[in-house]
Amino acid sequence: THLKLVSDCFYKNGYINRSLLKKVFQDMLSEKQIRGLISKMENAGIIQKDGAGKYTRCVKAPDFPSIV
């Protein structure tokens, strides 16, 4: 699932951002869908934005589900 791929990205990098997710989902999601995915995860309270503009990173919120 998408959340598993996002979780793997967090595991490797400690954070996510749009460019990292573009590489992960390159053949699956468009740029607009990636922005939507980030917004949905933020609205659900599982990630938090850190920084602003071009350098915005998203970090795990305490509610991020642990996926084994």
C-alpha cells in the first residue's frame, strides 16, 4: 500500500518531502496526487510539516501507524 512505501521512506531518510515521494511513486502517482496524499496524511494527523517553501519536510507525528 501507499502507507507502507511512505513508511519505508521515513525509515530510510527520517523524513519525507515531495521530491522523495516523487521518486518512490514515480510510476504510480502524479505530482498532484502526491500533494493530495501529503495533505491527507497531514489532515489525518500522522505527519507534521517542518520548514516552509521549497525546503518543507514532513516528519512523523506521534500517531503515525507502525507498520512491520
